[in-house]
Amino acid sequence: MLHTLLTCVCVFPLPIRNQVVEMFDHAYQNYMDHAYPADELMPLTCRGRVRGLEPSRGDIDDALGKAKVLTERVLSDVRLDNDIVVSVFETNIRVLGGLLGGHSMAVMLKEGGQHMQWYQDELLHMAKDLGLRLLPAFNTSSGLPYPRVNLKHGVRGPETRTGTETDTCTACAGTIILEFAALSRFTGDPVFEAHARRAMDFLWEKRQRNSNLVGTTINIHSGEWVRRDSGVGAGIDSYYEYLLKAYILLGDDLFLQRFNIHYASIMKYISQPPLLLDVHIHKPLLPARTWMDSLLAFFPGLQVLKGDIRPAIETHEMLYQVTKKHNFLPEAFTTDFRVHWAQHPLRPEFAESTYFLYKATGDPYYLEAGRTILDNLNRFARVPCGFAAMKDVRTGSHEDRMDSFFLAEMFKYLFLLFADSEDLPFDVEDYVFTTEAHLLPLSLSTAPHASSIPSNRTSEEELDDSNFDWTCPNTRLLFPDPAFPRNLREPIRSAVDKSCPRPAPYREPGMGRPPLRAQDFMANNPEHLELLRRMGVSLIHLKDGRVQLVQHATQAVSAVAAEDGVRFMQEMMELSSQQQKEQLPPRAIQIVSHPFFGRVVLTAGPAQFGTDLSKSSTGVRGFVTVAEPYSGCTEITNAEYVQGHIALLQRGQCMFAEKARHVQKAGAIGGIVIDDNEGSSSDTAPLFQMAGDGRNTDDVTLPLLFLFHKEGNILLEALKEYREVEVLLSDKARDRGVTLSLDMTALYVLFVCVCCLAGYDTTCPPKPCDSVYMVSGKKLDSICIWSACLDFIHLCTCMYSAEFAVKQAVKWRDFFTTAKKPKQRLIISYK
């Protein structure tokens, strides 16, 4: 019977595009239910975040997908006349771009004759209102906008609380032209396009003339480069994107010429296939850093638009292998593909490039890459109230944020990747994507616009015809051999799989070793303390159990001892750095009980003693209980509750190892120390390793992990609300698969849940599956069974037909009626 049930799911697989729609609905509906009209959803705490505790800035970029209802809600709820300071760049690409994209879609639907017949350019009127509120930011001698503007008061005067900034990023000033030009051409008012062109012209004039590269940050008044490093990632990325797309949207050859000149320099200096490494604009052969940020993942998609497919394939493959190595692209990673910054805020740039490469090549390999993105989002980022950003890709821990670009871009690119042309009510090739994936119609290139818009075209900028060799890619000509793209990817895959060995620390020949090695030092050893004193090193005990070393050469007993002290301190810093970076990375605390089911993961600090979770394939799993006393510094008084559980402890009053010994003696299988410093968070403070007490800690055999106050409070609140909270302590988050012990009468409930997890046609809203988890493993009463049958009827009606649903419901009703005392039990695992 189980085989029949599972086969039923497999025989009628749902299109992947429908899974994408279900995921979008899950994220969007939770925003509407728990956060609207706040700026963003906080998916771990199921509430909204208003940035800076200001009134909502009207982030409607992700709320324009359900035409009539959502457009009416935007028109009724969003107000722009607010005394609020906003980013010019973010407001332009998110809010103004969202309004213009919504207007474009509304016009398209209205012209189709069936939808939006009531629409009278209301979104466009709101977009113009917003554009006028952004214009005061452009009142500078250079034409570059101030980075921030007050929507009600502009940039001048004390009431604006802005207008004193002097610097802006290149992308911030250079990512205006698409939205402002579209606004001008939709409304017939040239002022917006004129200001955006002036800013683009100024950036072009200030490029470094020898390298033809631009820096990352520029002074908006003098035009001097503040940061002279140059790349294609954060701070510059969308400036290059908008040069090429401005040519595509507006048809002005000047933008393409400038892009081609920049692109040639990028490929000469920054591109080191498959890497893209920042350089100095005045010395472009000199690398500026040895790591890459994840925002550069958009660049292969831009190369597709340029027509340069080969390097696009190479860089995309490198990014794909890094993604498979860490499940997501780390916010920054090194040239040997190790984590540099471990966060991942659910950025869509890799999905964007995947979509464009598939459109250009038709290679199903990129469908596989898209499926990997989709699966990882569901496995590692999906939580009951949406999708949570990753705080650390190494451990799988979450951050309580879900940015609006995740809704606006990620699901759009994934849906288009898997959709067929007949799934869309329009031809996507008739539009250009803004940097936030809003759609602007290419017909704007022929829209009436003022011919008086100034241009900085000079004699030295005569068009170079050689720059126009690349047009839209013809893959049949580029890749006559289908194996050619695969041959490009193979060596890159091998390179990412290998790790570069780290060299041993250099020591000059003949240099003597100090009498005490850092690796041998014990803080409670009197002999070691005396040696430190002779070397001028003093030891300070901190309240959290750590020790701080300070060296004063003048307090050493001799010059030789002072030199030994310096070398000891250097060794200690190297040892500390090595331990932080290589030996003990962050650990994960995964809440696996109802209603979390492994979807909430907290970043935890490790201990230098006790069980090494990196060597455990299963981790340590158990229910948590608060130890008494909470400090864990004396014998545990509630040992009967701590035994067999994971003890919660508060930081302070004694050494970490002492806490571990006390809960271990009480029978605990693990311990979690929660910071006593209210407000502390791994968002703002680096994790540290809990040190021993200077004694031999081999007697400590349980795992002990550390949580800052913010993360610890999530665990304590869960315990307060649900009483029984089970967690998994491990080196990284485990698969969110579920293992259940079920009676035969619960097989049907399992089937319902499998179908729910698989997703189905969203024209039938999914029914909740929480009751499945609440009753699994327990005796099911008739009410639970009947409720499940109703869900089943609903599900089968959606997936197959009403007739099929009725037949199956009767069949299962009869089975449940006769199988009141089933003897057979099964262990069933599924994902």
C-alpha cells in the first residue's frame, strides 16, 4: 500500500515552475500576514521590520504580481509624503522601478482586453510623484546625487536630516538611468532622463584614463575617487549593467561604446578566468584583494547580453561549484574558494546568470543548476514564516531577515527558467530587466522624448566599429560541438574541488625558541606564570572565563627575556588565529521539534574541550532543559530533569569547563551556554571558542556550545511557548528530512504530507499539514482522521479530479473504519 501511495506521487509529477509559485506564495503570504505594511518580514520571529523605526517607506517592489488586488492595495496604502530619509539608490531601483514595472504590466494586461480595464495610469502618477521627490538629491555641482534624500523636505535645511554627505558609491550614482529615462518617456517630462544622463556622463569623465576603470567610491562634489579599488562586485556592479542596458532600452550607441571600452579593461585587468579580482585603477596590474564578493555573480548574465559566452560559462561554473560546496554563495569567498564572509542574504544574482545562460545556450545543465538553487532554498532556508537568510553557510544557521529583493528577483528568474513560452501572457524578449528584475518595455526606445537632452559625446568618443562585433549570441555558430561547454566546465570543477594548502609560518634561520611555547601554555600553571613574568607578560582574567595577555618589554628581567616575550606573544596570536579560522569553525544548534522541524538553525560557538562535533556523523540530539542553578557553577539541583537532556546555562561566574563538568555529573548529554550580556548577537560580535580552565579537560566528554543573547533568547522563547523543545547539536545543519514512526492508519496522513511537501497546482490553495506532525506516532482519533480525509479530498481534487478524490476518500474511510487496532508499525523516512 505504501508503494502505491508513493507511486501515486511520482507518476503525476508537478511542473517545477509550480513549485516556484508555491514558494513565492509561501514567502509573500507570510509577509502579508505577519509584516505588511512594514519594510520587510522577519521570518524567524514572524513579524515585520521597519528600518530605522521610521514609517514604512512603501516597499512595493515585491507586491505587484497579482495585478488588480495588489495594485489597488498599493494605491490605497502607500503614501510618499513622509518625513523619512531614504537611500536614493535603493528607492530608485526598488520603489520607482517597482511602480514603473507595475505600470508596464498593467498597460500590457489592459491592452490585452481582458484584465485591468479600470486602470488609468495610477501607478505612473505615483511614480512621477516619487521621481520629483528624488530630484533634489541631484542638486550638486557634479550632477552626482546625494546618497540620501528626505522624501518630504529634500536635502537642504536642518529638517531634512541629510545633505551633509560627501561620498557615494559608483553604482549608487550610476544605477539611475533606466528608471529615470523610462519615467521621462512614459510621462513626456525630460527632466528625469536629463539628470540621470548627467550623472552617467560625469562618472565616465572621471574614469581613470589609462586603465579605463572606475573606482568604488567618489566624492559627489569634487569628483575625486575616495576608494580607488575597482571590480565588478559591490559598489560598482550595476553601473556597468546600466551602461549596456541603457543602450538596449534607449537605443543610444553612446552607452554601448562606453560599456565596450570599460568591458575591454575589465577583461584585461579584472578577469582572471574563472575569477574576477579587484585591482587598483591607477595600477591595474596590482590586485586590491584576494577575495570575491557574491554580488559579482550577476556578471555572467551581463556577459550573455554582451555576447561573450565563453567567460560567462567559466565564471558561472566556478560560482556553481562554490554554491554546491557551501549550499549557497557565501557573501565573500577567497581565491581558493574558502569562506571569507559566511553570510548569505538570499541574493538572486546567481539565479539571474543561470537564467540568462540557459536562454542563450539551451543547455539543460543550467536547469540542473536552477533546481539546485530551488532545492537548497527549500532544504536550508525555508521556515514556517517564509525564507530566512543564512547567517553562516558553514553551519546552516539563520538570520531573522527576508529582504524584498528575494521576492522581487529570485522567484521571477527561477519561474522564467522553468516556464514555457505559453506560460507567460507576454513575450519577455520585448522587455529589459532592471537591476531589481522589474520589466521595462523596449518600445520606450521609440517613445517621444526631448531632443534637447545634453550629451557629452566628444571627438575622442567616435564610435569604434570593432566594438560592435558582438551581438546577441548564436549558440549554433559559437558551439557547433555540444561537448564544448562541458569541456569548458570540467577544469573549473576540478579546481574548486581542490583546496590550496596553507604554508607553515616562516621562521628565520638561527632564531632561538622562547623558553615557553604558546601551544604549551596553561593559565593555572605557576611555573608558566613565572616564565611570563620574567618575559614581561602579564595575565588578566576576564569575567567570561577568558584570559588576556599583555606584554611590556620594560618589565622583562633582561633584553633576551623581552625578545622571548615578543616571540611568545606572536606565537599566541598565530595560535589563536589558527584556532579561530581552521580548527574549530562555528557549530549549529538546530531546533527539530514541532513546529520548527529543523528549519530554525542558530549559530553557536564551539568549546576547546568536550565532544568534537565535527567528528560526529549524527551530532547530539535531545530535549533542552534549564539547569538549576542557571549559572551551572555549583552542583546541579534539578539533576532529575537534566539527566538525558541538553542543559541550558548562563554565561558568567565561573569557567566554561566548570559548567560542563557540573551538568555532565548531573547526567546531561550536552550543554548550551547563553550569553548574559543582553542584546549581544552573532550579527555584531564575532564568535569565540570557549576555553578550558587551564587544567586537563579530557574528563569532559559532552559537547558544550555557546549562544549570544539574541540567539539564546530564540531558544528560551521556544521553550517557554512549547515546553518540550528538541534540538540537534552538530557541526552544521542537517537535512530537513523527517523520520516518523507510524501506525498503518497514519499512512494516509503521511501521503497527504508528502504531497504537500511536493507542492501542487497553486490555483488550489494548499491546506496546512501541521496536524500531520501533531498526531504522528500517536493514536489517531476519528476527528483527526476525518479532518485528514477532508484535506485528502481537497488535495486530490487539485491534483487529479473530483471523481478520483471521492473514490479515494471512500476507500480510505473504509480502511480507517476497519483498522482500529493495527499491529504493524513502520519506520518511514522522506524528504
